[in-house]
Amino acid sequence: MFIARMIDQKRRYRRYKKRKKQLPANYRKAPDAVERYVWLFASGEGDSLLPLVEDLADLFEQSAASRTPIRDVVGEDPVEFAETFIQNYPQNLWINRERERLTHTFESITREEKTT
């Protein structure tokens, strides 16, 4: 079961890379940059990252097809775009677990302060 899942993930990732390679250069650079950001700051298990990058490819394929300028897709702040995009995929991303842990820690501290 585990091996079959790994093989499926590998196939999906290769399809994603192939789809991205077919994009016009500027539309290819944008998902490359977001993907790099995701791998560095929000990586997680393959099951959670594959839907994210596949949806990223969908977005830029549609944008290329409609000739939507990259800035109209991403906005003025690419970090904000990437962070917002990542938040749509909370399952198994370490950054989301750490954000939740941080929030719970401060909620606990606040509760403790109120009881003392």
C-alpha cells in the first residue's frame, strides 16, 4: 500500500512538472517561485503538497490561456499570495501545525495569567 502510494505521488508530480514545462516562460517562472517558497517554508507530506502544486499549475495554465497578467494573478505582494495559497492546504503542512502550536501556547499563557 505504501509503495503504491509513493508511486502514485511520483507519477502525479511528474505530470505536474510536465504541465508546468508547457507553460509560456513567464507563467512557468511564477509557479516555480511559489513552489520554491512552499518547499522552503511550508513543506509537509507529499499527500498534502501534491494538491497544492497541481492547483498552482491549474491557476497558471488558466491565466496563460486567458493571457491574464501575472501581477493580476499574484497581486503586488507575492509573499502574501503564496501565504494565502498555502493556507488553503492546511493538512500536514508543518508551517500550519507550528502556527497552531504557537497560537495554542499563547492562549494557554493568557488563560494562566487570568487565573493567577
